[in-house]
Amino acid sequence: MAGVAFALLFAIFLFICAHVLLSRDERDDEANTKSPDVQSDGAEPPPVTSLEKAEATIRALEAVVADTETRFAELEIKYGELISSRQDAHMEILALKAELAEAKQFRETGGRFGRLKSLVIRELHPDGRPDAGIIERTVRIELFKNLWPEIEKIEQSA
């Protein structure tokens, strides 16, 4: 991003330099063709030397370079802010994905109630312990018969 911005600013700089250098002759022609009534004392202005023209061009180009550097610094700051915002958004997305995964797991297992149902089935279902004696099996059957319909009622009301 910064490379693209720098290339764009450099292209603008080159365009402005070319404009300044090419339009210098036009300004010189305008200065030479001004009417004498514009001048207050009627004397011609002193001629502009090549050195003075070059110095004026250099000052103009230095101003363009300073403006370009300022704009580039502003763009670097903006780029840093965008990168920071992107990282913040990425962290938020990761947190939301983790929250979603946790919610899916909670929903799939039925949460605490689902774990309780699993415990009741494992501990009280008559088929849970096939090696149990007749008394234990009878107790399991009766407990399961009494508890399971109540668990289903609670589940349906929730």
C-alpha cells in the first residue's frame, strides 16, 4: 500500500516538475509582452538571468517536494491506522468464531441439562449394567421409569 502511494506521489511530482519547466518559457514570454502602462515609472524591469530562473525553478520544486513529503507522511499515518483497524477486526472475528464454536458445542451436547440426562441414562437405565443382579436391575427400572418422564417434561417446557 505504501509502495503504491509512493509511486503515485512520485508520478505527481514528475508531472509537476515537467509542468514547471515547460511553462517557464511561457511565463517569460508573458513578462516580456506586458504593456508599459502597467509599470509605474515607465522603466523596463531588469532582465531575469538564467541563474535567477533556475533558482526560482528550484524553489518551486523544493516547495513541491515539501508538499509531497508532507502528504506522504500523512498517508503513512493513515496506512498505520488502517493496518491497526484491520488487526482489531481480525481479532474480533477470531473471538466471535471461538464464541460460535463454543455455542455450537453447548447446543449439540445440550449444555448442563444434556450432561445431566447422559448421567441419568448411564447410571439408571436398566440396560446400563447388564451384569447387575435382579434387585439392582429392578431398582434401576423403577427409578428410571419415575425419573425419565419428569426429565422429558422439563426438557419440553424449556
